Amino acid sequence: MRTSLYASIASIALMAAASPTFAEEAQSLAEAITGGKVTVDFRYRVENVDQAGFAKDAFASTLRTKLKYATGVFKGFSGVLEFDNVSNIGATAFNNTVNGKTRFPVIADPEITELNQAYIAYTGFDKTTLLAGRAAVNIGNQRFVGTVGWRQNDQTWDMAAMINSSIPDMTITTAYVWNVNRIFGNNHPFGNLDTNTFIVDAKYTGLPIGNVTAYGLIIDLNDAPVFGLSSKTFGVRFDGKHKMGKGNLSFLYEAEYANQTDNASNATDYSADYVHLSAGLSGGGLTGKLGFEKLGSDNGGTVAFSTPLATLHKFNGWADKFLGTPAGGLEDFYGSLSYKVGGDGPMKGLKFDAIYHDFSAAVGGSYGSEIDLQVSKKINKHYSIALKLADYDASGFSTDTQKIWFTLGAHF
């Protein structure tokens, strides 16, 4: 989803996530522990994949359960402990990446029971949060660092981080990641990535016309099969909206540029650019956008800009045909329409989304096109429901693929 059921967390929101909100600080460690908050989250999903080249469709019926406990705050310290479980409900006619059922298309939701989050945060310094442990953290719009919240198992980070807002209108997030816990789980050969990754993200919100974010991502992967994904990326992003006239119509805009080069044990010497531009209008519950995203290529089309730690499902089509950037790069021209029903009736909050993508190589010809459709509704503060479709029409890259999802969510 463009906005997943597992909400995007910008850098500034990480500060709130790291320090649970309580009326006042606990007077003892025992009070902080016994006065904490327990939350339970369920997400049931049916997914069907019809992919050319496979004689049979893939069909998955899975339930994700999360149990989370957040302590109170004592002397600036707080903690979070979260477990998750992904179970098959009924048939397992799909390749979950570890079950060996390669005669079916991939649905990357293996059965898992694991520690999803376990971290300690300290907020005793003025306008500063320190965090250490395993955390589900999204940075910015998740284009470079994200939890892949669409899949049933999160991508999480074994990390240490600092979030500081001492400068007015500025939030600076710095982090060191030593292990990436990927969505595939520990039974997959690359379910964990041993790494030395450094993240810097500085967002300034003091401009009347929008926000400016500068960022750096230095990835050093320590396993030989993924040396080629070690890279250094530095970029800047601008986004905002401008109210037009006295009505509720707003002009939306964003522009982003980044450059990526090889790093550490990556044997390929390259430099590739990333560009993202979009503009749109929003008003009366209706939002329309037109955009262009480019992940460039170098060395005569042999290596491309990569985003291996991103929430990739959020970008370049819900059919997930471009989870790895093709060597020739990727250009994505897209248009989207969203409508959310207002008012006070039973239809309030019902949301419709439609997106069209035209994909081509940055070096070369056409890849294909895709139509994405979704109907979703948050029924109340506890329940949500969604029906979603992705239809990829190949014309030079990969194969025709249609995916359908039905999702029910509950949160307590």
C-alpha cells in the first residue's frame, strides 16, 4: 500500500515510539514495569498470485499475531518487548521462500515465531532520545530504510540510534545497524544480514513552503553473496503543500535527488543517480498525483542504483516486480487517484486508491506497465479491512502477474 496498515514512521515519530506516553514518570522501577501497556495486533490475509510461467496459482491464507509490551518511564529509561507469529490457516499452496514449493509463485510470508522488537530507550537528555536494541524503525518515507510493513513479518534492525531536536524545527536521526532481520526469517540463508550500516537523516520543517531533508546511508554488508549491495548514498528531499485560495484545495509537490557509489567489499566501481519528482492536487477527500521516479544505471547498463533496506512494496508497483533494480536501471512514470469518503455516515473513512505505472529502463527500452487498485476502511479504532489488486503487464521485463489480497486487521 502507499500507506500500509503498519503506519509509516518518520524520524520525528521515532522519538515518540521510543518513549511511551504516560501521564507522569514512574516513581520506581517496579511501577514502570507493572504500569506498562500491553497491545495485541492481528492481521489475517488471503493472497492469490497468478504469474505467467507457473502452471498453478499461489494461494496463501496467513494470520500474523503481535504481542507488544511497553514499560512506563523511570529516570528517563523505558523499554519495549514485542513478539510476533505468522501461521498458515488452511492450504499452503505457495512458495514462502523456505518451504521448497518452487512450483508455485512466491508469497514471502513464511511461518515464523520470533522476537520482533526488544529495545531500551533513554529520554533523560533534553530534546534527545537514545535507543539500543532490536527495533522496527522507518526513516522518512521508507524509500531507503523501512520495515516492509506490508508483509506479515517485519524487517527490523539490531541498532543503536540517537534522535535530537535541539535545533528549532530540526530533527536529526543518526543510527548504527549491525544486523538486519529480514522478512524471510532465520531459516532463510539471507534471513539476516550482518552489516556495518550508518544512517544520518536531518529534517527541517521551518520553511513556510515545505520540508527539507538531507540524508546519508552507508551500507557495508559482510556476507560475500551480497557484497554487491554495499554502497554509499547521499541525497536531499523537498516536500510540501500549498493551500490554494480560501477553499480546501491544496497543491502538493516533492522533489528528491540522491547519488550512490560503491562501498567496502563491493567489487564494482559505479556511480548512479536517483531522482523523484511529483505534483498533485488534494481537496474534498480527493487526491490526484503525477510523478516520475528514476533509479539510474552505470557501467553501460550493468549495475544500477539499489535500495536493499527499503520498504520496496511501497514503490514501483504492488506486484513487486522491481524489488531488485534491474541492471539497466528503472524509470517509473506514474499517476494516482485516491478518494476518502467524509461526512458522518456508515461510509465515512472508506478509501479508494488507483495507481497506474509505466515502467522502462534507464538504459534501454520498455519494461511493462501496471495497474494497482485498492478499497480499504478503518471500521473503528480496533478493526480495518482492505481489498487490493495488482496487475502487471510485461513488455520486456519479467512476466505477466496478477495479485489479489483480502486483509482483515484488529488492534487492541
